[in-house]
Amino acid sequence: MFTSRAINYRKDQNIAEDELSMCVVIQKMVNTRTAGVAMTLNRQLLFAKMPILK
């Protein structure tokens, strides 16, 4: 939260330091028969019309 990259991002996005919060997500592991990789895309880049898979 306090790396130079994060601080610069908040400054660019006009996010105040007192608006910060943190979240921890815990998920149960499940057995699977198949696995895969999902890719996401920053919609502000060139490929804005491509869907985001999660």
C-alpha cells in the first residue's frame, strides 16, 4: 500500500490516503479434474472492446 508505485497511482487517481482500506480474502481449496489460466486486460488499453475472463 505504501510502495512508490501505489502512492503514485493514488496521486494520479486523486485518492486520498484516508480513503485507503485493506481486504483479506480466504477461499476453500476444492479438488478439480481440470485446470486453466484466465487472463485479464486493462480495459483502458488498446483492446478495450475485448472481454475480461475471470
